[in-house]
Amino acid sequence: RKEVEQDPGPFNVPEGATVAFNCTYSNSASQSFFWYRQDCRKEPKLLMSVYSSGNEDGRFTAQLNRASQYISLLIRDSKLSDSATYLCEGGGSYIPTFGRGTSLIVHP
Amino acid sequence: DVKVTQSSRYLVKRTGEKVFLECVQDMDHENMFWYRQDPGLGLRLIYFSYDVKMKEKGDIPEGYSVSREKKERFSLILESASTNQTSMYLCASRPGTGLYYEQYFGPGTRLTVT
């Protein structure tokens, strides 16, 4: 049972680039989604919540496409400090389901 | 700020030992979770608890048990540690039974079984 899928990457981009990741989900009843950021050897920390159509916070935009059952995370003007793994969590029930994460490497 | 703490950051145990991993949260959250994280496999749910003394199996409960005697504390027990249980163990909590709440993670325990 794997209800949430992510491209593991790595996505290797230069500073200043715009990069987008997708996360697909199989449970059409899913109501809420979350993007977490996880630095190497650290715990995941919430980056953004996505409850309806989308959410924006500075350089980060998360969008939900219910018709195609995916959420996306867009990072504009990438910084070296954005290098991390980005985990997607989908909520179709009270049991949380995570994707395996997408690795982002931002280089000078 | 929500704080989730785990009893050890690093732990080395021998095969066959009984291992206790402790997790404490300070925000009165109803839900607590134990995950293990391995390279290429992502976060896998071992057990979770939605209330005191309540527990449910996650995706990979074999070889593990849990205990939740108090709301703030959720313990993971490896009954007889094996080398394939070498992993990073992450505890998390969230309020309510909600579909709409994010999880708060502890710093993790890196367990090595030799």
C-alpha cells in the first residue's frame, strides 16, 4: 500500500532557479496535505499545509490539483540553503501517509 | 512551541537485547506516532496511538510493541533487537484525530544493532 508517490530526484539546480516537485496520491478522499522539509540527519519540519486549492509563503507555493490527484511545491529563486529533502504527507484517513521524499540540491 | 523529545540521539545495542525508545511531547496532543526511516524507503509507520492506552499497528509493526500509559509519553519497544532494526527512529505527535493537522517530530534516535 503506497498511496503517496514522489520522484526521489535528486533535482540539481543552480542558485536562482525555479524548481517544482509533484506528489501524487491515490486516495481521492484525501482532504489535507503537507509539505515537510528534512535536512540531512535531522527531523522533518513543516514547510507548508495545503487544504484547498493552494498556499503561498514567500518563495514557496504549494498547489493542489484534485482532478489529477497531485500536489506540487514550487520554489522560486532557489537558495543554497534550500538544499534538503522535501516530504509530502497525504491525509485520506487518520493514518498519515508519506511519500519517500524528493531530494533537492542547489549549487552555486 | 511544540516540543517533542526522544530519550536518546544515538543508541548501540546488541542482537537479542530488549530496547526501549521513549518519546515525550509537551503540547497535550492526542495522536502520537513511531516511524522508522531508512535510505530510499522514506518514513514507514510502525505504530500509532490516538489516545492513552490505545494503539494501532502501522505498516511495519513486526518485531515492535508500544506503550502509552500517559498522554504525553509514547514508548517503542524492540522485544529482541535484530540487525535489520538498525535505523533512524522518529517519533511524532499531532493534536486531535484531525486530518487537518500537521505532525511535529522529535529529533530522532539513530539505533545501531550489532
